[in-house]
Amino acid sequence: MPDYQYITRQHQLDLAISQMSGAECLGVDTESSGYYTYFTELCLIQISAGRMHFVIDTLQNLDLSPLGRVMGNPDIIKIFHAAVSDVIELKRAYDWEVASVFDTLLACRMLGHKSCSLFNLVKHYEGVQLKKKEQKSNWKRRPLTESQLDYAHRDTIYLESLMRKMQTELEQLGLKSEYRAECDYMLEHVVVEPESNFNPDGWLKIAGNVQVSPIERGIIRELYTLRDQRARKDNMASFRLISNEGILRLARNRAGTMDELYQMRVGHPAFIKKEGKRILEVLADPPEIQESDLPRPPERDPQEEALLKRLKKWRDAVATHRGMDSALIASNRVLLNVVQNCPENIDALNRLGVMSGWKVQHYGPGILAALHGKGEFELPPGLAVLTGNDTRPPDPEK
């Protein structure tokens, strides 16, 4: 494995930035605390620039603004795997704009690979099996171990080689311009959601399809809210205080004393110690939530449902023809947006902003034909097909 520099001092960072500033491309990855903390904190930035490899400790009070300028330099390609998640972390932490990105995950999906994890891509293209030991490591804890640093470093050393090989395949298959348009569109529409948002109806996902009584529903809702309040206060990942399964167990097997709570082993001892009294109060006198009190999904207009079905038929047929995942053609959310706005022409479809200009150009006529039922519509002509399937889409009227 190539050597890397673990950067904890400003002079080390300044020298590294001067070295990477002349690179044609940079392999980039980040490690954050989100698996352990309520509020995500960026802990490491890993960068590979040719034969130079850096692991930057972002918790060491460094001035990272010069690195932000490198990330925003359009003349340097930044290679990520699953770019959106890293770009969100960089934007949330430092409000950086990242320019000229190549996303190996998107390229993998467009090339039709069955598995698109970095582990499988490196194994497929490089013949190397990455270690997964530190995948769920606590990146906020200091000092970091040699094993943690080695793991973090490995995530960037193959990115340039992966990009070169995947670029060649994309070009050979005629997917280069399509890939570039989709990658750019994806990054232009990155949304950084506030971490402090609490969904008061999130408890409904805990019950799932399990039949629960009105009293059990009340307990689940109250404990779900209590867990979030404590997790926010202690800056600890909610599931580490008490899992969804633990909440469900408490709802079904109500403890009556602190000793019983501890004996059930349903949550972190510190959480039980701090919130045990309130937990017992909820279990002793829970509110009842009847089925009639549950939020109902909005009823969709039958005509809207019919139009959405037509668009899904068109979308799925194009995906089958091209040998691609249907989500790469258009997601259900995009199709619903089109149905609800019902554009009359290509310009109106483009103004919705729900897909790239490339997709509007190549898919727009088919979408409009399916949406408005204007006779039989054709598959997009002249596009790359990853399989030999050449079947025409079904008539949306049928």
C-alpha cells in the first residue's frame, strides 16, 4: 500500500495544498461522525493526487479555506465515490462549492454493474480486495488508530485509476455526454437538509406492518420523541441510546421499575439512568392512539394515477430497451412532478427543472407523447443500448 501523510498541522496542510494544486485530478473522500453523533461532524478529508496521498484531520483547528479553493477549481477533476454524500458534508461543514466532479458510483450504475460499492469496483477493476474492518469506526475519537488511518487512506488511492478505466468504457459505449450531463445535474441540485429537523410522525416507521394496540402506539410515539430529545442534548446518534426494536419491546413488555428497565437491556445504560423516570411515566400512563388518529396519505386523483401509470410504462420500457436501471431514466418522484404540472411542450418540460437538459432533449418527446396520449411514441433514437433488447415500448393506451 502506498505511503500517506497524516496532516494535523497547518504547515503540513499548506505544503500538501501547494503540491496538489498542480494535479490534473484528485481522488477525494471524507469520514464523518454521523454513525455516532446526532449532529454530523466532518472528521477527515482524504485526498490522493497522483502518487501523493494525504489524510487531513479536520478536527485539528486548521485553516482549510485554501483547500476549499482547490475543491472549487474547475481545472482540477475531483473524483468521488458516491459524490453527493461527500459534497453535502463539505458544503455543510465549510460551505464549499465543488467543481468538476467525476462520480464513480454514477458511472458504475450507467455502465450496468450489478454491485456498485467501492469495494466491488476496486475488486473488479484493480483486482484488489479492500478491508472493511473500520467501516463503522468512530472517526471523532482521538487519537485515531493506525488501522483507522490505513482504512481511510485506501478509499482514495484507486479512484484515479477507476475513473480512467470507466471513462474509457463510457466513451466506448457512447455514454460519455450522457454521463457528464447527469453528473453535473446531480451536483447542481444537491440539497443540504438541516440536521435539526425532527419528524414528529417518524415513529410510524417503527411499527411498520406489525399490529400494535392503541396503547402501544402511544408508548412508541412518546419514547420516540423522548429518544430524540436526549440524543439531541447529548449529541449522540439516536439508535445508540435505544434502538427501534428496544422501543417496540418496551411498548409490548412494559417495565414497572428501574431494575426491570435495566434487566430488559433495551437501551444504553446512560440513557436509562438519565431518562428512566420519564420512561416509566410513559409506560405507566400512555396515551392511546386509535387507527382513526393516524395520518392518512393524501388521496391521488384517479386521472393523475392513470397518467402516472402511462409514464411508468414508458419509463420502464425505455429502461428495458437500453439495459439500464429504470431510476436512471426517471424516478417516480420526477414522473409524478411531470404529471402534476402536465407540461404541453419541451420548453415547459425543461422549465420544471426536474431532469437534465440531456434528458429533456432525448426523453422529452417520449414523455410528452405518453403524457398526452398523442398516438404511438418512439423510443429515443440513437442512444447507447447496453443489451441487445430492441423491443418497442408498449402502447400506453393498453
